Amino acid sequence: MAAHHDNTKLVIPLKEEMHPHAYFAEEEPGWHGYVEWEKYPEKRAKAEEILARYQFAQIPEFQLVDIPADQNPRLEGTRWKQYHAALGPTLADVPQESWDIVKEEKSEDMIHVLDFPYNGEPPRDRLIKTPITRNEDHFVRNHGGIPTIHEDAYHLDIGGMVKEPKRLTLKDLKNEALFPRQSTIATLQCSGTRRIEQIKEYPGDGDELINAPWGEGAIGTARWTGVSLKKVIKYCGGLKDGAKHIEFMGVDTYFKKGHVYNYVVSVPWRKVKAHEVILAWEMNGKPLPKIHGAPLRAVVFGYIGARSVKWIARIDAIAEPSTAPVQKKEYLYYTPQSGKHNATYSNGFSIQDMPVSSAIMYPVDKAVIVHDGFITMKGWAYSGGGHWPERVEVSGDGGSVWYETPWEKLSQKYYNAWRTWEVDLPVDAEGWLELVVRCWDNALNTQPTFVRSAWNWDLHVTSSCHRIKVFSVNRTKQATAKRLKKLEENKLDLNPITRPLPIDLESDDEYETMIQRRGGRDPDE
């Protein structure tokens, strides 16, 4: 992993000379990093008063200015570290502690999209090696620091519009005499997957946390084990009349526009009623990692990953969708004519079901491919909302002619998970080609053709056909085979393709012979 800055020594300019005293106690013993904000408006107001006295770092520009390709972490998240530091000792060390957990639980070669709050995706080639993503390689999308909660101290409060509010321990939830266990293979996907394509062509809102520059790896598939939330609600006597939504609260601290919150979102009761929401304590047969929400998280099948709340402390039945900022003010899908000049919270609709999407993970964009008439392509395809990929098609000419991926090269179907795919695309042409992939799901949904068709101001859900450009070198062509042999004899490489060759392209004799055969440079009359 790249060298990391010391998160604990942050100098934050004050608007006034007097340094404010800040101390906000942790809410529960054994719940390190959990400061409760939702229950205590006076405490929240005090924190916001303290935040208002600082001049925090500016939002970095990462859309109109390219991030260096070798920069990892891609973005630092300085102002988010400063927010935590400003609120005193219980939160000041959370950024460094979170980074330590990243080093402990994730693969060394993760692409760190954002240092803090941590956002990271795995190297593209390893993501699709197996249909089930290793815990170490599963993407992470956090909105705050990573709390450390001891299993023995953990409890979950179920309240709001349930008939019998209860407090349950993890031991209670694992008691199969009370709750039958559920184990489901499900894909989680961030709505920012492939956002970098929108950024490169049509920049949008530039919040480095909400709109982090994700590549194709903000998606992963695991076997999640726990208990259906419907069973838990039933154990609490069911819902009172008028309850239509279920709200989750995670204990991580979240900041937005000078305000401080815990992480709160909701899902419709109909989703829970269909057994499509589980409370999970296990990931791929292992205890849930801290970075993925230990000791307990929600997993919402087919929905945007933002609804699958980690480090969950409370669940409330409510009448309407949550009005917390992550639900009300974020993860909104705008029309292409909305933007900084006219976007409001009410004129974008809330992203829930994830649409059909796919990505080419091999080859990579701008690759030089030497082949014998076929280019191997590999990737993933996914459709949320209980749909599944039924067909994957690829094109070598930008989308005019499509070839179906053989069914034998598609991974197993699941109701709530992706499929990985592989195909040998027939290619005769040489030079720059545009390779494209699209997916059809079981409801005949497919993908918009171009990025422009899917562009929206908040840069969510890049569901358009994934396109890359590669340079085709077809070894079956006589002239190409001859050139490749000459390069091998002279120990020369095609890469980088833009570097001129240090040898003559042909001898003088070859030139004269070919020019005569071609009828000379100029006509005779």
C-alpha cells in the first residue's frame, strides 16, 4: 500500500483566535467510535457551532483536472479528517484507526479511491477471477469512520411503529429457535460504479465523498448469512397501522454542509416483506469484517449499496421514507438538463433498484492486443431488483455488430447476483477499435448506448454500454507477421504504441520494388 499521512496531526485554521473545547462522549461501552447524534439535538447543535468556527480544507478539484494515474490513494479526504479532529478526542483518531483497519482487512493492492472516509476497489483482473468475491477484495464504500464494536457489548434496538419494541443481542439473533437462518448470494453495487466515465466526458457535482471517482470495481458478490428482517419484525409483534418503511441507523458519524449526523436511510416495507433484507453477521462463511459492518449490517438485495447499512444500531418502522440527508438529499437521479444552476432535492428521484449494467474488465482501455483473429474479453454483468443477466453481448466496431457470449462462459445464475463472462471476439480489423459490452436481463431490459444517455448531475448509475478502445494487431495478416518477426529479431517492443520505431520501416530495395508494383508515386499521364 502507498505511504500514508499521519491523520492525527492536523492543523485547522480558526476563524477566531480562541480554540473551542470539544468533547463528545462515546454512547456505549464497547462501541468505540460511536457518538450518538440523532437522539440529542442539543449535542448536535453544539458540535455544529464548533464546526462553524473552523476554516476547513477546500473541496479538491478532481474532475476538470486529471488525477495522476499512479496516485494511490486517489484522493485524501482532508476536510473529512479535519471534521473529525475538530470534534475532539473521541473522533480525532478515527481516520487513522480506520486506515489501520484497511491495512488489516483489505488486499495490499487495493485501489484507494478515497483515503477517508475509506472508499476502495480491487484490481480489475482479480475481481472477476471467481464469481464470489473474496472478502479482502470486496469493494468498500464508507461515509464515515470505521467503528469497533465488541460482539458481547452489541445490541440492536427495534422500535418506531412496531407493536412490541425490543432490544436484541447478537446472541438472540443467532438463536435459531427464535429466528431461522438465511444465507443468500447477493451482489452489492455502489451507484458510483464506472463514474469515471461520466467525469471524463461530462463532469458534474464535485463532492469527493458523494461523487468519488470510481472505476469498474465498485461492485462485489458474497454469500451473506444472518436472519431475515421480516422475521425480526414479526418477533416484535409486527407493524402498527400506517407503517410503510423501515429506517436503519448506522453508528458512523456523517457530515453534510456544516451539520453532523449518524448514517440513516430507509427501505420500503414491501422490500422487507419479500425477505429481501437480511441482518448479516457472516460474509462468505467468515465473521463479518469490521470494515464491512461488524458485528451486524443490513444487506438489501438488488438495491443501491447505500441502503445496506453497516454497524447498525437501530431499526425503526416509520410511515414515510426517511428524511435523513442520505435518503432525502443524496443518491438522487436528475435529468440531463439539471445541474448546479437548477437542481433541487425534490426534482431528482431516489435511486433504489439498480439497473442492468456490465463492464469489460479485460482488456484494459488503450491496450495493444496482438492476436490471431480473436480478442478475448472478460467482465461482469448485473441487474438489480430481483432481475438477473440473461445474455451478454459484445461488439468490436463500437456497437454495430454484436456477438453473444457463449452460455458456457457465463457464471451461474442467481436471483440477486451478477454473472461473470468471457468471450473470444472475432476480429479481422487492425488499428484502433472500440470494444463494447451490453447486458440483457430476464425482463428484456438493456443498457443505454452512450454515456451521454445516462449522464446526470450527481454522476450516479453509469449504466450505459461500457466502451474501451484497444489497438488491434492481427498476427494472421502477412505484413503484420513479418513486422512482428522483425521486432522480435531486434528485441523491440510494440509498447508504447506511440513510440516511433528506431529501425527503418523497409529497406531501399523493398521500397523501390513496392513503389513500382503500386504504379509509382505519380501517374504517368
